[in-house]
Amino acid sequence: MKALFRHRCTIERQTVTDIDGFEQKSWSVVKTNQPCLLQERTGRFRIEPYGEELEVDGVIYFPRTVDLKPRSAEDTQDRVTITDPSTPGATFLVLFVADQAGLADKLSPLKAYVRREPAK
């Protein structure tokens, strides 16, 4: 299974702080050199049971043990920057993390639906 995750990335988590009534957003690193597999393709993903549709630019697969969000509407958001030489510096906002198999087993990967962030 590890051989499938041929890319490497850095995962950051967004934090929101209230400063004098204004939201200040910042990012902190959660994990570096994380194995993953990026598949860029545009499309739509429907979140059940609410029926919300997300427009996505790709899917990133991760080992099941990775702490990645959001998994629900209440979660903070993560972003992923590909550090692999094949796609260096490509940054993606994680829109939703799905349980690929519908089971909490250790064999099926996590599937993150992502949107590409504009280059800085």
C-alpha cells in the first residue's frame, strides 16, 4: 500500500483567532514529508445526506492514519502543499475528507477532495 503514495506533501491546519472582533486566519504545520497520491481532475462531489455539491480540482489519497480535516462541517480546514519534485509547490485546500471504504479499516486510504489554491 505504501508504494501507492508516490508524492510527498506538507499538511497545514487553519486556525481562526478573534482579535478585537475581527477574525484573523493563520496556518500552522501539522505534518511534513507526508506520503500521498495526488490525482488532479476537475469534477463535482456530492456530500450526503445534505446534498451539498463541491466543485473539486482533484483528489489526494493518504494513509488511513493521517490526521486530515474537514470530516464534518464543524471541523477546521487543512491545506496541502505538494513538495514532491513532480508537482512542486502546488497547494490545495481540503474541502472534504471521505472514508473511501465506508469502514474504519487500516487498508483503505483516506480520500481528500481538494481545490487548487492560486499560486503565490
